[in-house]
Amino acid sequence: MAAEEVEAAAIDGSGEEAKRKSGKQRGSGAKGRRRNGDRAFRPPAMRPEEEGRGVATRPGALRERKPPPNAFNAPDDDEDVEKTDQLLEPLNKPKRRDAGKKRGPRKKKVDQENIKTHRHNANAVKGKMLVNDKVSKTEKKRKRGDTGAAENNGKGKKMLTGENALMCHQCQRNDKGRVVWCKTCNNKRFCVPCINQWYPDFPENEFAAKCPYCRKNCNCKACLRMRGVEEPPRKEISKENQIRYACHVLRLLHTWLIELRQEQMAEKELEAKIQGVSVDQIKVEQAVCDLDERVYCNRCSTSIVDFHRSCKHCFYDLCLTCCQELRKGEIPGGEEVEILDPEERDKDYAFGKILSDGENQRDSLKCRSDTQNSESNKGMASDENQKKALLLWKANSNGSIPCPRKEKEDCSFSSLDLKCLFPEKLLPELEDRAEKVFWSETFAKELGRTSELCPCFDHSGKIRSDSKKLRQAANREDSSDNYLYCPVATDIQDADLLHFQMHWAKGEPVVVSDTLKLTSGLSWEPMVMWRAVRERTKGKAEDEQFAVRAVDCLDWCEVEINIHMFFMGYTRGRTHPRTYWPEMLKLKDWPPSSSFDQRLPRHGAEFISALPFPEYTDPRYGPLNLAVKLPGGVLKPDLGPKSYIAYGFSEELGRGDSVTKLHCDMSDAVNILTHTAEVPCETYDAVRIKNTQKKMKMQDDMEIYGMIESGSELKPSACPVELGNKAVGEAPKASCSKENVHTLKDKSNGLDINASPPDDAGGDARDEALSYESVVHSDVAQCPNHNHETNNSDDARNGAQRCQKKAKGRPPKTGSGVSEHQESGGALWDIFRREDSEKLQDFLRKHAPEFRHIHCNPVKQVIHPIHDQAFYLTVEHKRKLKEEYGVEPWTFEQKLGEAVLIPAGCPHQVRNLKSCIKVALDFVSPENVGECVRLTKEFRRLPSSHRAKEDKLEIKKMAFHALNEVLNFLDPPSSEGSKEAAEEKPRRGRGRPRKH
């Protein structure tokens, strides 16, 4: 899950992001905010009975003509005057605060009588007018009532009650015709138009048997936003299974506990050597921190679980790994590298515009000038000083470490003291209790259950390829892991958990189908989700209320778009102006909140119900999910769920594909495809797509492969790519003119255009090598292909004509041998094995110039090929990867309702074949704690400005609390001292505040 969220962070972390406005521009005032073509901003239509209610548009009752200003009408008697005064007196007339107070000298008696007389005359006239107006209004109401009654009697539209009621629960209207009553509750009814619009797959007879309200999947606005949503039921776990799961966690975490204990004992022995005493005499001081505080290393930003070194004056904290690196003479936490900002390019460049030498020089000078004048680079001098300080920071000869903050007087001669976060005796006690359980009869009994043979293999050790629970996803030679375990969610039993653990322990992904059948059936339509979170904020224009941030996959820049316009493009498609290139947008951070359950409570409960193997994935109680075992009050990581909404296209475009680039999540993840939408074929113009691709190919030949005569082989240029502060392995040499070398040197980070050189091998060779891949080939996508092969315009036109014919009702054809499963795929996944990670990184470093990233610039700097999240491997790149390094990923399509479980440490990438809504959740399984720790070590070596630098998972702290909990369950302590010691922490802040 965290995949797409980290990718968004990568965009933000690559310098100041250029924001562009997409769609219609905002206007000023009411005219600018109301749009004729957008129903979301139309004023409400006027009802028929409200027409002509203005004074000037409808005939009113005859009124008495007003007297001239100078006219004087004496009242008939004093009684009339009193009645008129009473009529004009308001009901809530406020009392004067100064009543009874002296208000100055009195006027003459004659003047007072004249004023009184004139006032009475005016009141009398107004009184008569008011009475006449009331009479006229009463007559009009009576006339309208008579007319309405006559109409109701004539048309039969009078208000009905009881069994004849017509009020629809969905739209709250009674004028839309026939309604369907629910026989279960005998209370709710739905009109036929709402049934067809909001429940298209729900027949009327099922409505009559049990309405959506009774089924708890009603998607009306009131039900979507209701408070107090019922929590999904939890799976009941027997006492026997609880013991089994606890033993499973202990068995897998015991090795990590021993390594942690050895690391701390080595530091304690070194401290004893520094002080010149025995180890038994060393008493490690317990540091002071709050339960909800995250303590981390001030140098490498890694979470500190227990032992560390700290300055007693400035509270500078240093983890044990950094201490070891200092003593070896290394730079703790890795060398600092300045991350280059990408050159700014316009959209014409992204569509294949070839820049002249003058434009290249001008852009280079402008970029260099912007870099020198930007606020973000004003601290370069301080960064250089920091690098020098790190190089001068050395450990003392006896192993002690001085405080790096020498600018402070108190810290100039002080060394970092050894401290701990938990009581010093807690870890040895946990180790002793774990050894005790290890030798118990209960543990031995449960350990014997893990030695069974995987049902996917027969007794001879051969794979059961005909099994319905297996799906071929690779074609590696001499390998037994080409098939993935793919159970059906509705058929999973308790015994299948053991089968899942066999594949999960080997680091294999698992695909579970039909997960949405476990839910109540709540709609995941984008408009339904929008209505569920739609809120109006006072004081903001309508454009600002419904504006969201999206990422354009063409240049990976952030755009702002109206949420309704985005969802319209989700179902109907969008194209870039002028070029008519398919516009692939990915919604960023929606709903705009870290709590999915609060903004979408109904959908959050629906997602929890769909989770397969809840023992691992359930974020509330999963006994094998270590993230659940953090005690109350401890700061917990944000593991989701989060939704990812993006457009899709069935074929690789080369540039602008809707992809999640290659990355590696810090923990395990489960990703469920909850909704797909296929854009009509006639939305895109195949001829114009082909013409644009030709321009892109020419640009690639010029900038990446060098300008070489047609007919000769194109190879990547020998221009270096930066790896941190070094130039990485040069690409294969080719004839490259000086102008082209200069052009390449002016490039910075760039978009995943996935440009690949033309290959002499034909398409048959590629298809044979990748025959197992579930790639959908529609006719409209045959025009844009990844090899940029030259087809004439007649073929492109024929493809467009075939596309138009299919849109008229004939289903699109797919390539030969494509099954029904492949036709319904919504996303194409490539998941690499953990053991292939090093070879994959070498391949990406070697071929880095062939890829493009932000602003469509070729990739010029590689900090970490996977954690940079700047690469997406096309079919051609995967073919070359297998040819050169023998590495091949698991490749498969994710269908609607399928859940993909990705083990930690497996690099993976995704391309959306259709418009997709995916919801993902992170979890931590005991099998992959070692991988999480390894990834944490990789992240801590990244530069401090890298987007993946921070340790958000805190896997060591999570494993420690999980181990303590299972030991308390298997071997309850005689006293609560150990448990309280593990959960209690002193109360004082320390260290730098963590940015959330």
C-alpha cells in the first residue's frame, strides 16, 4: 500500500513541485464559479408552482391607491386609531432601556398634538393597506389550494400514506413513478429510476425480498454518512489456535531477540572497558521519555528500541549501529549527497519536441541560475560544513564517542553515555522466558505442525500445475516458484492458513479472488464514494471546495482538478489538448485525511470485511499481525487503509502510462481492487497517438541513443549517470557526437518514459519469451507499441475504424489465447523475488539513461534504484533483464475483487489497464520481521533529504512488544512487574520532535 503514498512523497521530495491547473480555469465571482456544463454547479431548478411568485411577474389583488404625500385623512374615531396601532405594533417589539429616564426638555403642547395627529393619519392608512394585503393573500392561498386539489384529484398525485406511499428512500422524492417495497422491513421503498441508476446489478425481485437498507449496503447520502457504523464481526479464534499462533510468533522472533541481546551485550562490555570495571558493575541508566514519544537517532533517523548513547547536556541520541560505524572510521548513517532538482520542461517537450542547441543552453543556464537563487539551496554552505564535520567526527581510542555538537560549551569535552529505554533486566528476562517456552511440551507439539508437505506439490516433488488454486506467473528455468498460490476467498478454511504460511514464509506473493463476496455489497462507484465524503465548507468558493490534487503520469507533476471532473474522466476518459494523447491522472491523498475510517466509515468497514486471512491482515485483532500488539498509548505507525484512484489504458504508451513505479514497501501489504471502469474505445484517436509516438521516438534517438543514421543499431550513449556522488557504471559505448553528449549532460531527473532502443528481434520472440504474461492486447492499443515500430497511417486508421465498430456494441477482441480471466484484468503487476534485488539494481544503474522521470527528463542521478521510485520496466526492459541477468518477475493481472498480498522486501510495480480504485493496507507478519529490519538498514544509509529516509515503521519496537505479549500469554509471569516494566515509561520529553 504504502507504494503509492511513497511515490507521491517522491514527487514532493524532488524539489519545489510545479503546480499546474487542469480543466477549466477558476473564475472570479458567481459567474466564474457556475459552469454551464457541470451539473454539480448548477443552481437548483425552480419548481412549477414557484414560477411567477415575484411581485412583478404575477397579477396581484387590487390594492387601495396611496394618498398623495400632502393629503390628510382624519380618522373616524379614536377607536379606529387604537386598533390600527395594535395592528402595526410588532409582536417582538423590544423594550426601551431608557424607559422612565429623563430625555431632555419637553416640546410645546401644540406641537405634540400636531405630531400625534399626523402619526395617527399615517397609521390609519398603513393599517388599511395591511388588512387588505392580508385578505388578498388569504384569497390567493385559497384559490391555489382549490386549483391544486383539482389537479391532484385529476392526476392522482395527492400525498399518499401507508401502503400507497411513493416516497423513495434513496432520493426522498415521491414523483418518480413506481416504487418497490421491501417485504423484509415493510417500511423502505425505492423508485425504479434510483434502482437502475444506483443499483444496476440488483434486480427488482431481490429489492422486494430485501432492500439495500436491510442488507446494510444502501448508498443513499444519509446512510453513507451515518454515524456509529457497526463494526465488522471479528473471527472467533479458539484457545488451541491462540496457543498455536503465539508459538508461531515466538519461534520466528526468537532469533531476532538473540541478535538484539548480543548487540546490546557487546556495547555493555565496551562500556565496561571504557570505565575500567567489570560488566557486572555496569548499571545502564534508563532514559526518560513518554509512551507516545518516538525516540530516534539524531544522525540516521532510525527508531531506537532500547540501548543507545546520549549526551547528558544536549540530549543528542545516537543508535548503536552509528556507534559501530564511527568506530570503524565510516561516516555514520551514510554519506550526504545533494539530490539534484529536475530541469523544468513544458508539455511540448513531453510530447517529443526536440530542443535545439540554443534552447538546451538557455534551459541549462536558466536551471543553473534558478538553482543558485532558490531558497532551497541557500543552505548549501551549511551542508558542506556538515559534511566536513562528519568527516572530522571520530571515535576516541578507547571506543567512547564524543558529542558532535562541539559548538556548545557544555558538550565540547563530553562523551555520549550509554542509556536504555526499558528496564535493564527486562531483555534478559524475556530471553530466559523464551528459552523456557522453547523447551516446553506445548511448543514442541506446535512445532511439529510446520513440517507438512505443501499441497501444491505431489509426492515426487513436482508442481500440480492443474490445480485451480495455482496461477502461472513466470517462466523461469529450473525453478519451482513459477506458480502463485491463488485461493478463493469464499472457500478458505482454517486449514488453508497453514498452506498460506508455507508460501508466505518463502517470500512468495499470494493472490486471493472473490474477496468482495465476503462483504455486504456496498458500491465502490466513484460517485458513491464522492457523495460519502462530500462536504461544503463555509467561506470557500465552490471551485476550492471540490478541488483535489492529482498527479499527471506524463510528466509526474501535480495538477489541480475539480473532483467531479476527475471522476467524469475516470469513466469517460480524458485527453491532452492539441495532441489528444491519453491523459492518465492519479488521485493524490483522497480522501484528504490520514483516517480512512473517519471519512469513509461505511467503506472502511466494507474493506475490513473483505480482508483475506484476517489472522494476518486484520488491523484490529489479527493474532499474527505484529502491528496490533503495540500497547495502548504507544505512538503507532499509519498503516492505512488508503484508497488509490487512477485512470488506466490497456497498452503501454511508452510515456504517460498510469503506473506505480518500481518500489519496495517497508512492511507487508494487501491490495484489493474494488472497482474498475473501461473507458470507451472511441475516446482516443489511434492515428494521433501514433504520430505523437513517432515524435517521441525521434526525441529518444537524439537525446538518449545519439543521432545515428537509419538502419544502424542504436545503443545507449556513454554519458554517465550519478550514483549519489559518483558516476555509475557507464552504459554500453556508442558513437555519440559532442553535441549529443552536451545535450545529455544538461538533463536532470526525468519521467518514466520507458524509452527502449529498437531491437532486431521481432515481436514473435518477445511474445514467446513473455507468453505467460497476462497482457491485454486490444486493437486500439496495437497502434502505440513500446518498440516504436513504424506502421503506416493506413494501418492506424484501420485500427481506429475497428475501434469505432466495437464501440457500437461488439465486444473488443483480445490477442490469441487470452482467457476470460485476462479480459477482466484491471491492473498488471510485476513482483520481483527478494533474491533478485541486487541484480535488478545493477540492471537499472546500467540502463538508467533509458528511463525518464519528472518533466520527462532522462534519469541522471540514482541514489538507490529501487527506493528512488523513478523506474518502470516495460515489456522490452523485462525482456532485456532476463536476457542479461536471468531475472524474471512474477507477472499477473489483478481482477476485480482480487486481493494481492505482497511480502516485505519484494520490489514491485503496477500498471493500470483500466480505471481502477484500489484500497491497500499494511501489516507486519512475523515471517518478514527480518526483511523489515534489513530494509530499515537500507533506508538509514540514504541521504537525509531522501523521501524514504525516515523510519516510520519502528519494526524493532513493534517486535519487542509482540514478543513480550506472546510470552505473557504462553508463560504468564508470577508477578506483573515485568509486564508493567515493559509498558511503563518515565515522563519527560527528549530528542528532536518527530514531524508527522
